[in-house]
Amino acid sequence: TKEWILTNKPTDFPQLSGPEPTFTLKTNPLPPLEDGKVLVKTLYLSNDPAQRGWITKGVDPARLYVPPVPQGGVMRARAVAEVIESKNPKFKKGDKVLANAGWAEYALNDPQNLQLQPVQQLEGVSVTHFLGAFGMTGLTAYYGTKIIARAGPGDTVVVSGAAGATGSMVVQIAKKMLGCKRVIGMAGSDEKCRWVESLGADVCLNYKKPDFKKQLVEATEGYVEVYFDNVGGEILDLMLSRMKKEGRVAACGAVSNYNTSQPTGLRNWFEVITNRLEIKGFIILDFVASGKVGEAMAEMVKACKEGKITVDESMETVVETKFEDVPKTWMMLFEGGNTGKLVTKLV
Ligand code: NDP
């Protein structure tokens, strides 16, 4: 099987070539299938900015919420896969599963190690959505908006990374499921912004425009109750100065600082104190561990069936990718190359 191995942990942008490449393609023989194990073939890979955090050089593993990917290990990733062979009674050949297959063409292990889960079959819903809108990023949006930020009808909600996998669900959940008064998105191009508005945002601002700061100040006149932060850095810094007293910030991610050893922003941190802001970090895996995510998922599926939220092909960017180009597709996350969930389709 072909596998992408983590060979040089980066401090800044991952290097796809040169003398010290971050990842190296290797071909390894598959061991024989033992009792209890399954062999799966990777069909689709989830691309997550969080993966960048698992490979940073010199990070104290105790400060990470999951163990780092070990140097020399296969790059970790969630996937939709197909069972090719099984010596485990719970899974049979042909089953479509969610698996921690990593950047590997084939993965062979016991179901627990692969965190195998059968993929739900929902009429008219592509399996790839279980990596996005109906997967980890959808759940992140749901819990972050409803439980962490406690967004509700009277609230104006601002969300950064609004055209991404998580952000595009935050927009829909805030506006169409929780009935928030106003939803303001931010994204990296005018085209993305118009799409975010089509999902229900009252307005979406292109943060790359020279007058973005002025536009954001105008859009948040009177200040806002909720900020769902996907990007950190300077946008977070700016947003802290746009919060109402006792506003809620759902600190979800900081993608703007994932590829730099010199993070920006946070100069307005004192606003947190003066305005008694509540900033709560959270990790979706804690909710997953609670065993209750089924209810959240059911609520989202219902909202989708009722036509309240949209989960269709516009909600994902599926990139047909040769196995040799898996890291290149992943890097699109950091170039704004995706609208909705970025999914790698292995061809
Ligand atoms: P996205 O689909 O949002 O993809 C990443 C997007 O980030 C890009 O499309 C790009 O959009 C934007 N981006 C890239 N670089 C920058 C930059 N320098 N400044 C601002 N925006 C940038 O990915 P996800 O939905 O999977 O993740 C979104 C965030 O949520 C991440 O920070 C991630 O770590 C976090 N997350 C946290 C979880 C948790 O449990 N706390 C769980 C899942 C995700 P654009 O064109 O708009 O710039």
C-alpha cells in the first residue's frame, strides 16, 4: 500500500518538496489479515486544518488534545473507506465505513484502532457529507453555536471562515435552526461571500478587501452578542473590540496562525476583561465521547429533510486526487481553495 509518512515536522508552512519534505511517499507491503481485523480501501479523505496542529515541531504533547502524529508515522486523517476483506464479524466486504485510515491507500487493523463506524445511508445525501456537514465539522458548528456560544433568537452572530466546512454550517444553524436575529459572515473572496449569503447570512464580508475593517465596524454597529471564531489572529483581535458586554466567543480554531511560528493578533485581549466576555475553548471530541452526538445529528438531518438547512454538493469541494497528490490537495485549506468541506476523492 502507498502511504504518506511524516518525515520532517514543520514550524511554519509544510514543505511539499525540497531537501526536508514534511511528508514522504512510501510503499509498504500489507501484512496478512489476522482474526478480528479488517482491510479497508480509502475512498475519500477528510481535510482538516487541525491536522496541521498534529504535526508541529517541538510542541509539548501534553498541550495537544490528541497525540501528535509521530515522526515516521503515517499522516493521520479521517476517511470514508470500503471494507475489502474482513475477519471481524461486525464488518463485511463492501461495507462503507468511516475510518481513521490516514493518508494510506489501504489500512489494515482492528476496528477499534481504525475507529471504524458504519456510514449511515441517507437518501439523496452523498457519503462524503459524513466527513463534513453531517460529520465532525457539522457537529463542531452545532455544538459551538448552540451550546458553547448559546446563540439564540435575539443574537447577532459573527462567524469567520464562514465559507469553510464548519463556518458554512454555523451560518445555517444560527440563522435557520436557532433563529438568530442577524448572521454576519467573513470569508476570503467575494464569490465565497455571496455563497455564504445564499446560505442565510444577512451579510458576508471579504476580509481580504482593503476596507474590510471599516466594513466590519459598520456591519457590527451596536456591537454583537456572539462571535464564532475559526481563524484567530488579527480578525479575532478586531472582533474582541466589537463584542457586547457579556458577549460570547466560541473559540473554535485559529487557522490564520497554524502555519507560522510568529502568531499575530490578540492586542485587544483586555476587552475580554472590561466587557466580561466569556471565551470558551472546546473540543468536539468531548461531545463525541459523551455518546450523545446522535441526537445532534438527528436534529440536523431533520432540519435538512424539512428543507431548513442545505446539505448538497455546494456544501463541499470534492477534489479528484491521485494518491501522489494527497498533501497538495490538503494544502488547499491554507490557500482558501475550498468552499464548504474540502474532501479528497482518491482516483
Ligand atoms: P475550512 O473548510 O474552514 O477550511 C479552511 C479555510 O480557512 C479556508 O478555506 C480559508 O478560507 C480559511 N483560511 C485559510 N487561511 C486563512 C487565514 N490566514 N486567515 C483567515 N482564513 C484563512 O476548515 P474547517 O471547517 O475544517 O475548520 C475551520 C476551523 O475550525 C479551523 O480553525 C479548525 O481548526 C477549527 N476546528 C475546530 C474544531 C474543534 O473541535 N475545536 C473541530 C473542527 C474544526 P478563506 O478563503 O475564507 O480564507
